[in-house]
Amino acid sequence: MQQQRLPSLLDPPILFAHRGARAHAPENTIEAFALALKLGATGLESDVWTTSDGIAVLDHDGEVPRGRLRKRKIGDLRRAELPSHIPTLTDLYEQCGTDYELSLDLKDPGSGPLVIATTREAAPEMLPRLWLCSPYLHKIERLRPLDGDVKLVDSTRLDKISEGPERRAAHLAKTGIDAINMRHMDWNGGLVALFHRFELTAFAWDLQFDHLLRPLLRMGIDGVYSDWVDRMVDAARDELGSYD
């Protein structure tokens, strides 16, 4: 007997393409982001770093090759010194538009205020659709006074919540955090309902296969992250029927 779907706060849930359509194109490139949207993703995900000249760029590792054996940190290089395949946040807005949700992992100090300022200048309509994620709760809490519309996300694991889920949920709600993001195996229907009780959206990541996606969608999860955009979209259409 199929599990009855529990209600989600976001209806329909967001389908985040992890690093763009990573399973279909080179990750964190404009090509991957554009393809993800074409395949039906309703959200994009990436990691954001700050160059030495203060530009927000999208890359996972934060390092680029310099010669055969050396690597240099993005933070030590100017935008013009980076490989051409690494896009800026402004490039993303200009080339992929703004009709999607955007989840960004803040990878270095100062990237949060920079992302907000860049978005406010280049695509202010994206501010309410911008989800800023960090495992360092105190860092994202500091971002709330900068903008009331930007969504802030506590990225964590269940075993890292030493005070327990209910106390964490109460703290997040009190400090203006909007969502919690945990790996798929950390979630169950009771936990989703608990965070929903505090008006917190619940996200799950590393959902690469149909047999993982479907149960999470039935739990009432509000957003899923996958490398495989086609699998994610097919599972959502079958389970929810709201992505046609």
C-alpha cells in the first residue's frame, strides 16, 4: 500500500538541480544551469565564492588549476584570472533569467552580504527566491538584518543537532531562519511535520534515485536536490502531478 502524501509548506515543492544539471552537463556552468531549467528543474543550486576583486562566482571546490600540479584559491584571484567556464552570479541572472528558485551554499566569509548586494543590483526580483545556505548557523543569522525577503537555510545533519530537533526548530523560528536542509537519510515524516509546525520549510539533498525521491516527496518535503534532473522531475510528476 502506497504511503499517503503528507502536506508540504511549499506546494509544489522546489526541484533543485544540484550544481546545475550535473549528471547531464559540466557542473556549475551556464550550460548546466540552462539545461537544468529546460529539463524541468524549478530551482538551481550552486556554491558561491568571492574573488580577490569582490565578485561572486559559482564553483564547487573554490580552487582552480595553475599549471600541472598547482592549484590556487579563488579568493586569491581576480575575476579576470579565472577560467572562462566559471560564471559569476550576475552571469547566471543575465543568461538564465530569474524564473526559478536559487539555492547557494556560502563558502567563504563575506559571500553572504555580497550575494545579497549583487542580487539587489542585478536582479532584485530574485531576492525572495534566494535561499542562502550554511552549516554555520551563527553566520546566516547575521544576514537577516540585511534583507527581510532573502531566505536563510540551516544546512546540517541530524546527528549534529545536539540540542534535539524541537529545540533547534524553535531557535530557527525565533532567529528568522526560513528552512533546514539535511541529507535524505536524516528525514522521516515526523521530523518534516515537526519543522513545519514551526513554519520552517524542510529540504533534503543527495536524492539521486527514484526510490529515494518518491518517499521524501510523500513525506511532505518542501524541496529536493538532485544531480539527475530528469529523474527528479519524473518522480515529482508521478507523485504530485503538478509539474506538467
